[in-house]
Amino acid sequence: MKLNQLSDNEGARKSRMRVGRGIGSGKGKTGGRGVKGQKSRSGVAIKGYEGGQTALHRRLPKRGFNVPSPKEYNEVNLGRVQTAIDAGKLDANAPVTGEALQAAGVIRRVKKDGVRLLAKGELKAKVNFDIAGASKGAIEAVEKAGGSVKVAPKPEASE
């Protein structure tokens, strides 16, 4: 057998249906789109339209409030910090900042609005944190281990 003798199995490749090519093709005139009107035209997508009845997403009540520009933090758990200290990637004696966590490979990059410390995991080492935010449980766990958490002050809202 040679390369020029290779071919697909019979029926493996099916040619596409050519619509709108005459009444004898079975897909002529309207091309399978039904009859006339907006939906028979190309480029029409009527999402959520209910034939003139008020759409469901407009009938339901609105709830809650969305903050226009919420803070986004890199979240770091205490267990992840302890793992980095055990591996020798993070110095427990130096203050732990976002840049130090990035250099240790705990977080990928210091972007967003800083680093926020969360309480998942266990911290055994005495560590001093200098970060943008921390949960109450994380602060308690760090202070229980003998360390401290210095949280950057929140900027005052200007009116």
C-alpha cells in the first residue's frame, strides 16, 4: 500500500447541505429557516425575547448592591506560608510582604490591591506580616504563634 492509495472509509466524510439552491434540493426557497420575518434573516439573535411579553429577567426583582470598584486581593492561607517556611523558601525572621511571598513562589505576582491573609492551615513559626489585609482568624493564629500582623490602613473615602 502506498500513501496515494490511502482513503477514508465510505461515508466517513459527508458533504455539507447547500441550502437555498432551488426547490428540487429540498432546502430551497427559505433554506430551512421556516418562513419570513426577523428570524429568517442573518445576524439576528434575540436572547431573552418573549414575543412582546416582558422578559423574565425584567420581571424578577433586583436584589442587593454591587460595589462599583471592589478591592481584589491575592489570597494566601497560613498553611501555604508555613509550607514555604519549612521548605526554606521564606525567611521567618524577616517581615513577610507581598514581594517576599512572590519571591518565595507562594503567589505568582503582586498585583491587584495587595495580599490578604486567610486562616486556613496551621502556622507554627513566629512570623511578622506586613500586608494589605487579614481575616480575624488569621490575625489570632499569627499572634498565638508569637508573630504580628501589620495591616495597611484603608484609604479614606472621599465625598
